[in-house]
Amino acid sequence: MSSPPSSTVFSASLKILKGLLNSFSDQLSNCAPNKTSISNPPNALALLHDSISILRAQVTKLSLLLLNKPFTPSAIASVLTSISTECLPGLMTVYEVCSPDTYGKVMQTEVRNQLRDLVSAMRHLGDQTASMPDFANMNAPEGPEGSKDLIGRREEILQVTGQVWSVCDRILAIASFGIVGLAMNNAKQWEALIKDAIEELEEWDPDADDDFDMDLDSEHEEKSSGEKVSGSAVKDEQQHQVNDAPTVRIKHQSNGTVLDEDNTTLSSTSQPPSTDPPPMTNIHSTKAKVLKLLKLIKMLFPALRKRRISTFPPFTRLDTTSSLPPVHQIKQFSDVLAFCEDFSTATDDLAGALYDQAADAVQAKMELTIAMACRCVDRVKKGWNEEEDEFTAWSGKWIARARDVADVTPEEDLKLSKRYEGLSLG
């Protein structure tokens, strides 16, 4: 028996949608820089906002059709076709034209990550749509308590619909932020991470860790002494079995090798060399030094947001593409934001080295942080139009103070900058 025409259309529409989602997923998995062949590309933020708005409305309609009776495959197929022909092509175009050279690395990365989440949620919704009971059973009358299987599937549809809505709302927020708004939001998040790390470090008491270690050592010694007592009888028996060989007193101990007192054999007390770094003798002063540097890094964020990020040429979904900033400014803007993100990672690494009391690692990570900070400030010492302003003068004083805290001379900082050129911790 052949399937009803509506069933055939439904299956075909669902198959097309799944194929497009799979293709889009493969495209988003490719982390290579976006390349577009569109001669006159549209405003990616405007297209993103419009496509997501339509998609959210269509998903809402699809959810209602799946949850309520009668189950109408033709109506569902119409919604699936709309998603395949109107929403997904627009989103694919957004990803193609939203390149890091045009919209900045932060915007391109954020759009790609959110679109990945969206495609994943949409594929799940497609699976739930395909797994609904057949049309005849769906249209049959239900019992008083309803079908448990149907109720479970409806709950799953509600859950995945909520997931799609959540991603759509995040994407709409990104489209509304614009390039500068998104950058400001991310910079605040990175600054908050540094602030949290500073607060945790301020609360950390190295002496408390030492007391904890001493307690563990004490427990270990007590346990070991008990084992020694229980084994004393065995040792006494072994002692009586020693022959009458002349007693040799300990006269020499070198490299962990000694002579036994009651026999002439040699025993080794050597231990394998420790690979742990030497303990930090000046932990409190080092902690204070690290905190001063991290607070200087945190101080840099408000200045960058006010004097550089917020003053970057704005571009929103309401602007035409002719208003996009030039490529060299976008590159400079992306570099500064990359430094800001790296600062949060460097802060965690530096705090971790201090917690481990690894003196060499702390000094190396402080030097790395200073090198990155100085390169960041130097990158935007002047305004976006190469003009000097208040930040120009302030940045020179900030760099001098940071070098003083980390005991790094300008010459050493120059060497470090060359050594860490192009390094990104993110």
C-alpha cells in the first residue's frame, strides 16, 4: 500500500532539511578562514538577525503542529520547507561573509560557535520530528490517560524546542550588539575572570597549605610506626639468625651506601633524585609581587574599554556594508581583543605556578605576561586614526610601572617581546 501524498511530502521535506543541516555542520567544522565569492555581500549582522527571527518563528510553529492534534503532515512539511529554503541559506551566507578580516575575529568566532549549537539543536529537533508515531496512530483517539509513548515524545519536543529558542536568543543578542558591543561584553567577562583570580589569590594562605602538609606527614608517620611495631618480632627472629661474623661499625657513609652494624654486607639507602622544583623560600613576597602585577593587568581593562574598544568605528545590523571599518583597523582591533583574552589565561597560569610554589615558573610567566601587556598597549598607543590622546600618555606610565613590578628592564622586555612574538595562549 502506497503512502499518502502528504506523508511522502513530509518525508521528502524532512530529508532535505536533514541534508542541509549535515552540510552546514560540515561547513562550520572547517576552521579555515571564511572565503566568499559574493561580489556585493550583505550586512552579515542584519542577515543574521532576520534569518534567526524567521527561524525562531518557524520552529515555534513546527513545535505547535507536532504537539497538537490533528497531526497534519502537509502543514509540517510546509514549515520544514520554509526552514530549508529561507532560514538555512541565509545563515550559510552569514557564515560565508562574516570573515575575521571584515567583522573581526571575535565576531566571526562567536557567530560560528553559536551556529554550531543551533545546527546541533536543529538536528535533534529533526530527529524528534521523524520519530513521531505514524500518522494513523497520531490521528486515532487517545485513552483517558493518553499514550505514554506519545507523552514522552512530546516532552522531548518541548525540551529540544527550548534549546533552539535559547540559541536563537543568544544569536539575536550578538546581532544586536554589533562589533563594538560584542567586544565590550567579552572584555568585561575576561576582566571578571581576572578579578576572581585576584580575589582567590588574596584569600590564599601559603602557611595554611604548609600546616595541611604537616598534618598529612604526621598521619603517615603514625601509620608507619604502627607497621614497624607489628614487624618487630620478625626482625628479632632474623637478628638471632645472623652468623658470628665480626661486627663492623659504621665508619663511612657516602652516596647513600652504608655498612651494617652487625654484618659485613652493604646496604643502600639511596633515593631517586626528586624532579620537583625547589621549594619557594620567599613565598609571601612573591605572592605580593604577583598580586601587584595582576592588579595592574586588571587596571588596564577599563582604560582599554573606554579609550579604545568603545571608540572603535561602530558597525551594527542597521548600517550598510560601506560603513565597515578598513581591514587594517579590524586587524588591530582583533589583536587587542586577543591580548585581553590571553590575559585571563595568563592570569590562571601565573596563579597556578604560585600555588605550586614553582619559583622559576612564576618568574617566567610574569615575564610572559609583561611582554604580552606591553605589546598590547603599544599596539593601541595611538587612537584608531593614529592620533595621540590621554591613553597615549597614560600607557607610557603604565608600562613603566608594570616593568618595575616584574623587575624587567626595557631591554629585557624588548627581548621577551621578540621571543613571544605571535604567541597566543587562547
